[in-house]
Amino acid sequence: MTPEQAREQTLEILQATIAASGASDWVLDRDDVPLPQQCEIDGEEGVAFNHGGYAVTKGSDPAADAQRVADYWASVGIDARVVSDPVPRVFGEGGSVDAISFSTSPG
């Protein structure tokens, strides 16, 4: 995968996660520009991208929001785990990501 493809894939997963989340009025980190980082996979140097954001308006059903995000991630090959205490959160890994998380807590 080229650096450009990796960057685009990061943006696609973030945008689809936002759509699944149930929250609205998202503010993306760094004006929607993923942060590149060096990485090494199987002895080969490459690039990984880090991105995130927060919603100004949270969804009306946090547990359902977390489950929709987990379901979306599972559909693209990310192993997702939902945790409900103290607020619904989702943690994922695998597929096209090293690690990803979503929380229904404010901000």
C-alpha cells in the first residue's frame, strides 16, 4: 500500500465511523489532516496515519451508538470489543488498523 492509499484508508474509516456513531457536529483533529508516523512491518519501513476528532452533539442512545460503530468495524475486518463502564466505548484492532477507539463520553 502506498502512503497515499494508507492516508485515504484512514480517512475512509474515520468518516464511516462518524456516520455510524449517531453523534453530530464533528470537529476533526488538525483540520481533517491525518498525522503521518513512521512504522515498520515485517522489517520494512513505511508510514502509518493517526487521526481523530470529537462530536459537539452526542447521540441520543450511547449504547446503540457504540454497537453501530462496533458493527461497522466488524464489517470491514476490525475486531471490535464494546465496553460499557463507565460509558459505552468501542476498542478495535486488526484488519486495516493497528488500533482504533470510539467513546460516547462528552467531547
